[in-house]
Amino acid sequence: MKNGWIVAAVMAAATLLVPAAGAQMDSNTARTVVSTQVYVSLEPVPRGRTFDVAVIAHIKPTFHINAHKVLDQFLIPTKLEGHFPAGFRLASTGYPPGELRKFSFSPKKLAVYTGQMIVRMKIKAASGAPLGPSDLPLSLHYQACNDTYCLPPVTVPVSVHLTVARAGSAAKAAHPEIFRR
Amino acid sequence: MSKRKNRWLKVALVLSLLSIAVGCDRNASNGSTSGGIADLGPAPAVSFRNLDGQTVNLAQYHGKVVLVNFWATWCEPCKAEIPDLIQIQKKYGNRNFTVLGVAMDQEGKSVVAPFAAKPQFVVAGQTVAMDYPIVLGTDQIATQFGGIIGLPTSYVISKNGQVVKRVIGMIDPQEIDRLIQQLLSS
């Protein structure tokens, strides 16, 4: 089309004039502030063994999320929860300490996470854990702000993919750079 | 040569259209035009529930200048500007003006009511509670306002029900004060 690209450009300009009919309160944007990567410390996971899961949360520049231990009862803490199928039991969850930062809108420091943070879970595969591939569904709950405004609290799914082997099977230590002792 | 000239004309046309679009959008967001009061369209016909469970229609404020402020108890910048909103309410509350605080806490009244009632905001040397009407917001109400990007977000509505300003983030209290004075005297 001879002038098709002009039409396309005009339409693109027109979209800037149309008010953003975004999500009611922008939960969609809130969900994109944090992206996650998940690592499992053993490959495979033998039945009866305790293994570690690391969820690395990458927080978009200019945004922060509240630390797990908040300094105000009204603030929404970051929380990772597991909804484990039969055969798996959560032993513990460890959160990094928050960074104390002062923001222009607050007279007091807030405990927050910025950049990258890692939540670690210790999980036990029971003697009867299903053999083969398993998915452990987790959910990461957080509330993000930048220097100007706050996005609504959201819960995003995080999936742990692992393989369960028979008890006593050889298991390779995976991702030592994340799980080094 | 004419092909090149054509190409440059096309580029110029697109750039002009884009700059008009960006300029208009920025003005719409800020609600200001040079020298005048913007018109962002009629305020939506929304109904809220107040903390007593009663229905509050935005239309019942027709004839008043209204500063609709979307906020939440978990929002630090929202809480930081509450003293300014209390101050504005004290200054203009008896002159056909009101702040209307729309709380977006999912827990609703159970969290918002005790928060609003607690004297915790320092205004003119005194520790006071929120002194303007508080209602409960919902995602549907946010949609009716065109979608809320984040909190706080405020809308200034003129006496005849037109939205004249939208602020994403904390308000500039002096700028809002000037606008309110202008609207009250118009």
C-alpha cells in the first residue's frame, strides 16, 4: 500500500490521544514490576531428601517492593507461599533483610527490596513423593511503588519444576553459585 | 528529487501528528492549558459506600468543587499527602468544597475506618484525624474514572461536574490551592 505506513503512523498517534483504558487499578502493570527465576538445589530430588529452592525476584528499576519484615503495620510485606501437593513439605522459608531507604514521600525510612532479592525455601520430598516430574506451585505476594505512586498489591504464580527419584538415588548438586554453603 | 521531497514531507507529517498527540495527552493528564482551566470531561456518575454503609453518589456534590483522592492505608505517598488534604479541607470546607477520600483497601471498612478515625496527622502543630468524607473504592469505580494507574491519584471536579485536573502521585498543595480558589470564584 502506497501510503500505508502513513496510515499506520496516524493510527499510532491516535492511540496516544485515547485515554488508557487500563486495568481498573493497574494490577497488570503491578504484575510486570517483578519477574522471577526459580532454581532447585538437587537434580533429581531423591525421595526422603530435603532440598533447597531459590526464587530470585528481579525488581524493575525505579521500583521497590516492601521487605518481608515491614516497619509499619499497614504496609504489605513481600511473602512467598507454597501450595504443595502431597509428598512435599515446607521446612522453612528464608527472606533477605530489607534495605532501609528514605523516600521523598516518607519522613521515615522504609524496609524495601530493590534490584534483585532471593527467597530460599527448604522443602522435604517425603518417602512417598510421586516419582518423576513434579510442579510445586508457589505464589509471590508483593506491593510495589516508585518515587511517585504505588501499584496495588498482587500475587503472582511461581512454579518449581523438579524430578523426584527413588530413595537413595544419586543426586547432583545443582546451581552451586546460588546454593553455595 | 521529488521522491526525496515527498519522503521528507511524510516524515514531517508523522512527527507533527505524534507531537500533537503527546502534547495533548500530557495536557490531559495535567489538566492544564495555558492560562485556562482544562476540561477533561464530565465526572463519572459513580456511587460509593461510605464507612457507615450508606450510598454516596458523586452527583450529590454537584454545585461543590470536589477533590476526589484515591488512596490506601498501605500507600506511603498517599499517607504523606493526607495532612495537605486535611489542611485544604479546613481552609475551603465551608465554601462549597470538599475532599472526598476514596479508599482502595481490599479489606474495606475494617481497615479503613480505624485508620481514618485515628488522630495521627500533624496539621498546624496539632495531631488530628482525617476530617473529610471517606468512601470505599472498588476496581469498578476506578474503571469509571478511566482506570487508575497507581495511588495516590486525585481528580479535581468543578462545581458543574466537570473534571478539570488529574494528578497521578502526590498533589502539589499550592497548585491545587490556586486551582480551588479559581474554581470557587468562577
